[in-house]
Amino acid sequence: MKTGAYLCGGIMHPPMKAIIIGAGIGGLTTAIALQQQGIDYDIYEAAPECRAVGAGIMLGGNAMTVYERLGVGEAIRRVSIFPENIFVSNYKGKVLQQVSNAYIRQRYGQGAHLLHRATLQQELLQAAQQPVRWGKRFERLEHHPHGVVAYFEDGSTATADLLIGADGIRSTVREKYVAPATYRYSGQTCWRAIIPMTLTPEEQKNATEVWGNGNGLRASYMQVDGDRVYFWFTKKMPAGQAFTGEAAIAFMKKELAHFSERTQEVVAAITPDMLLHADLYDFKPIDAWYKDKVVLLGDACHATTPNLGQGASQAIEDALMLARCLKQEKTITDAFKKYQDSRMARVHKVVGMSWRLAQVTNWKGALATGLRDMIVRMIPHRITQQQMEFLYHLKW
Ligand SMILES: Cc1cc2nc3c(=O)[nH]c(=O)nc-3n(C[C@H](O)[C@H](O)[C@H](O)COP(=O)(O)OP(=O)(O)OC[C@H]3O[C@@H](n4cnc5c(N)ncnc54)[C@H](O)[C@@H]3O)c2cc1C
């Protein structure tokens, strides 16, 4: 894709080109957002090829609004599930919180959608005009008076006006060229699985996260398309514990023995090859997202624990904002600054909220968890409303 010089605010810009490092949700969405603004790019990914990896994902109403603006909203809605309600309940079946996703859609234009990550990746790959350059692991860069040169592990190089590090929580771009991060272990490990099964219409309508009796014990299952269910499980334990697939399934069965029979049926359908295991980390918020001609995006600058289901959604918001700033501002530095100023406070708040939620679910003992459940159940409607307004209402 070649772009001509463009006029913006009365200023003639030469054609601009960006290198995107990482073809995850953030990098691919950035590609689509840049092309919408007429900005040229190339996208480089360390994975050797496109593989259908990952489990399920919930895209918040805010992310769906961005995708609508990028022209891919309809395609994503077509391949995903829209739950009418999202519940948090305890393992005894008591509802602790209920969010009407239908109401969110009515009020803010878009509600949350559930889908397989690989399905989302396919939709984004189709919408991006430039092919991903697979098997390109970014190693280092050099600054030049008019841009950057990126060096890859295979010895190849790429040149552009700027470089966008969308290379995830363990970002090489961030660590070497912007600001090193201090990782925080949430205390929880997580297993996920995609199970070939179809839930009842009632279950599909009401996506539910179930909290156990403390120590980070939670589980959930939800339909992500016609015949696949996304299951996840968390539990407090030291990081780095090795489990075989069989041992993990046995462990989850034991932990969930006092959950509903239906939960146990779902777990019984999991086989070891379906499991993905990850210790849940974020990092302490950093206060610089760019330096010189390098800018960060998504988990690379603000990885968050998945408790609010907002990590990818915030990366998606970043992508649209960064592309707009690059188009509107006179210099790359002005664009990076405006992007950072527009995004940082909001994202830091999301990271903080998500971190605190993880810690609350880590409480242990019947007394503490009983108190926790009561507090969550009694959160005034006004507060829940404010939180929805904050998360889902994109005011820009
Ligand atoms: C258990 C779990 C559940 C989650 N659930 C949700 C959810 O429901 N909703 C939600 O919004 N978020 C969720 N998240 C968060 C979400 O997955 C992330 O926030 C999101 O994937 C971040 O996207 P990204 O593109 O910034 O990073 P990534 O998805 O990590 O992509 C980074 C890409 O960069 C590539 N890369 C890395 N290093 C290099 C290099 N040196 N050179 C080239 N390429 C490189 C990687 O291979 C990868 O493809 C969850 C996270 C976890 C752990």
C-alpha cells in the first residue's frame, strides 16, 4: 500500500510509514486503523506462521464500538455470541452481580461479544490490507535522523518513520527502548479450554462467572460460537507450578466438586490437549509509552490481569487513538504525546480496578469470602452504572 502526501490542518505531510511489531489483537487492529487513516505500514510477527491458537475472548462494548468505527464490527458480530446478561454468582448459586449486556448495547450502541480468539484473528487478518510478515522476531533498532531501522533475528531489516511496539506483556520494544517494567504476579494461575459442545439457549443468554470459597477459585463457561464453549478456571497458587494435562483436569475436578453439576459436566468434557495454562501477571503502570520514534500499544504498555475482560479491549482503543493522532498531529512526537495523554489515565484506572478485583477473589476463609460476597452483592446500582459508563462509553 502506498500513500501520497496528505494535507492535514493546512500542513502538507510527506507520506508516513510505520513498522508494527506484533500481530496480536493490538497489532492487527492498529494495522486496520492506520490504513483507515491512509498511513502506510508493515507488520512483523515472531510466530513462524498463522496458527489458530488461544481460547475464547470477551470483547467489551467499547472494543465493539471501535471495531464498528473501523468497519469490521458487523463481521465480528456475525461470528460471535452476544450474551444478554453477564452474571457473577457464588458456587451456591447466589447472584452477586448482574450486568444487562442488552441494556449496555441499548445505551452505548454496542455490548460485549464472545468469540474464539482465532476467529477474531481471522477477521482482522482479512481486514488488514498488508500481509503479516511471519517468522520475524524483532531484536533491536537504530534511530536515524528521519526514522528507524528495525533488525530481526533472521538478519533482515526494515525501515520506516516510526515503530509501534505491539509485542505483548514481555515486550522487547518496551524493555530495550522505552521503559522497563516491574512485573506483578496476581497470585493466580489460570487454565483455559475450548470444548466442542453447545450450551442450552438459557445458558447462552446468561454468561456466568462463578466464585468459589476464596483462594482465587473461580470458573466460567460460555458459548463462543455455534458449537464451541470457552471454559476458564483460576486458583491462587505460587507461579511456575508444572502440571500435566491429566493432573490439571484432576485438580480442577477436585476444586470444583462443590460447584454446580453443570460445571462438573463441562469440566468432564475437557481433554488434556484442549488446555492452555498461564500464570496471571500484569506490571506496575509505567509513565512513558513512547521515546523518540518508538511508541507502545496494548499489553506492551499496559498489560492487565483479565478480571475485567478489558486487556484486549484497551489495546483496541489504543489502536484507533494512535492512528487518529498520527493523522491529525503535525509531528510524530506531538502524535505520540497526544496518544499517551488521551489514553494513559483511563488505562491505568482499568489496570488498577482489575488488579484489586483479583486480590479480592484471593481472600480466603469462610468469614472473609462471605463478607466479600456480601460486599459485592450490595454494591449500589449507582456505582455499577458509573463503572459501565466509564468502561463502555467512548466519548471520543
Ligand atoms: C487468561 C486470559 C484471559 C483474557 N481474557 C480477555 C478477555 O476476555 N477480554 C479482553 O479484552 N482481554 C482479555 N485478556 C487480555 C488480552 O489477551 C490481552 O490484553 C491482549 O491479547 C493484548 O493484545 P496485544 O496485541 O497487546 O498483545 P499480544 O496478544 O500478546 O500480542 C503480541 C504479539 O507480538 C508477538 N511478539 C512478541 N514479541 C515479538 C518480537 N520480538 N518480534 C515480533 N513479534 C513479537 C507475539 O507473538 C504476539 O503475537 C486475557 C488475558 C489472559 C491472560
